Amino acid sequence: MHAIHLSPSDNIVVLARRGEAGDTIQWGDGTEGALRLASTLGLGHKVACRRIGTGEKILKYGVSIGSATRDIEPGEHVHLHNMKSDYLPTYTLEHGRLFGGGAGAH
């Protein structure tokens, strides 16, 4: 196993070790999925395990962690260069309201 598929609904896998561009990574028992890495990435990085269309939610642990800002092909690194967080703006706004500071506080 070179990657971890945290939930069956996820469209990303997380690297369980460093991988070089062109390496084939697999997850599960090897029959769950496999793909070639588009670039060299370190442990813990997210990789698309299927095509993700522009605007589609990025799912990790079965929960949206952001939206694709462009099409992402299987094997591509998924990070801030091709996704936007759907969490940070909401968290910042709620944090300000709850604790009297930060974004949204007056």
C-alpha cells in the first residue's frame, strides 16, 4: 500500500510514503485502486484518485474540504494551486462571532 483511501466516497487518496513522478501507487489490497503520480510528492500529500471537475467538491474522510478551481486528473497533486478551501472563510467568520474578534467582528 502506497496510499490511503480514507473513505469510499473520497475522490482523493493520501500518500503513505514519498512517491516519485511516474511511480505507480496503489491503495487497499491493490485491487481497490492504483494510478501513476504526475509529480514527485511527499508523505501525507493528497492525490486525485479519479477525475475531479472544476467546481466539484474535494472529499476527504467523506467530507468536503474544498472545491476544485480547475479540472484535476487522476494522479495529480491536490492542493491550493488547484482547489480552494470551503472551510477557512466559514471558520474565520464563525470564530469572529463566537469569540468577539477576527473576521466579522465589529
